[in-house]
Amino acid sequence: MFTFTFTLRRSLLISAAAALAFPCAALAQNFPSKPIRLVVPFPAGGPSDTTARAIAAGLGQKLGQPVVVENKPGAGAIVGSEAVLQQPADGHTLLMASNVVSTGKWLYPAMSFDPLREFRSVAGVFKSPHQVVVAPGFKGTGIQDLIRMAKEKGAAMNYASSGAGTMPHLGAERFKQVVGVEMTPIPYRGSAPALTAVLAGEVPVYFDIEFSAQSMLKFGKLRSLGVTSLERSPQFPDVPTLDEQGVKGFELYSWFGIVARAGTPDAIVQKLNASINEAMQEPDFKTRLAALGAQPIGGSPAVFQKMIESDSALWGGVIKKAKIQLD
């Protein structure tokens, strides 16, 4: 009797589990049922937009539905993020995320949503280190020269940023905190104006994302005092890391990946993740990534989520210490 009851109970449990699993499997099998919107919360032509368009075509082929890139810039990525949050959590509207997902709640205390709670990771795409760029006439060859100059000038030492709260701004603020110097940010409306300002001698230094600065560096219009990865960049093997130059353990990356609304079913997230990882293996995408000097992230949603959370803890501390708050 006991054996019969146990067997019956076990059978019922297996049947119940199968019944629960069936809708999830059906969801994944039927997804996507229409074109997917990939919202970029920044203007066209920037790194986030470039990344989105690089991955969209391959992802659409893998999923059998077009992936349409939509630019919705404004308010430091808040406009685009809110546009995604207004749509159903069914995987058909995604956000091309950047470090802003990690920094947003620290930069905008009055933000109406918490990016870490209201989005879930789908897949990391790539990360790019920054280069500490200066004009050719800069009186120094390495990062220690910049530190010496900053200690001599104090707050009179300026640096360019591509806008308050951007990674070039936050990266420079972290650098100040790590090495113990004072420098004053001079904000510009994007990376191109900031690079132009350095070239013109308006400001001496800029912590720019590598793939933004690479053309000026390769043609000798600007020089690099160091790269912010722990290993040298394949694009610039002669440029030493900050770690090599005595700023031990210093890392600064801009990263890009795809997130969905929290509540999007696991089966759909897993299908999207697998398709994105496959698209990243396509030769065309790999070529684009190599040209950008970027490092692929890939892997599971959990890998990307851990990266987002670690990034949030790091930059939360930097932002609090620097007392940066944006409206």
C-alpha cells in the first residue's frame, strides 16, 4: 500500500511539473510572434546605437523576425528606459543598455524607477576600455606625468567630460579618488566635442572610450597616456595600462548589453540569450567588434546580471564620494 501511494504521489508530482513547464516551453516556441523593438536611449551614431545596429541584423536572422532599432534619447537614458517599461514584459521590446543601468539610481535620486529592479539582464554584448588621451604637445609621456601635473595645479587642472554622469566623467572622478588628486570637469555635449577640445588645447586630458578615440590616436592627432584595462589593448599594444604604470588595479570600461523588463518569462529570456550569443559568433559581428577594439561579454543572463550589480556597487561608491547628483 505504501509503495502504491508513494508511486502515485510521485507520478502526480511529475505530471504537475510537466504541466507547469509546458506553458513555458510553448512561450519560447512561439516567441517572437512579431518584430522586436530594440530601444536605444541615446542619439543615433553613438556607441550604444552602433552596438545595437551591429547586433540587430544577426539577432533578427536567428529569431526569424526583424529587430528594429529605435532611438529614444533624453534625460540621461531615462526617456528610452521608460518607453521600454511601458510595454508588456513579453520580450518584444528590449533596451540597449549601458553602464547607465548601474549608475542611474545613484545619479538621479528622483528617478521614478529603479533600473536594477525593473529590468532583468538578457545578454552582455561587449565592453571597451578607455584611453587617457592628451594632445601631442602635452608635456609628459605617461600617467605619472598627469598625476604630477594634477598635484601641482590642484583644482586648476581641468579634464574634459562628455557630459555629467557619463563614463568618461565618472572614470576621471574615480581616478582622482584612487590617486588622490584634484581636477575639475569641463563638460561637453558628447565625445566628439570633448576630443576636439583636447586637440585644440582647451583642456589637457580626456578619459575617452577607446573605440571613440581610436581614429585620432591611430592618425597621431592625439596621444594616449594609458589604457584603463588590466591588459594592453590589442588595438594599441604599445600603450601601457594604468596598472603597469603604478595605478594598481585600476579598471574602467564602458559596456553594452541587452535587458528586458522584469517579469519577462525565463523561457523567453533564455531564447533571446541563446540567439544573441549565436549572433555574436557571426564573422561579420566579430569583425565589427575587432575594429572597435572591444571585448565580447556573452555568456548567460546571470553572468551579465552579476556584472551589472558589481558595476552598480563600484560606481555608487564613486558617485557618493564625489557628491554627484543630476536632475
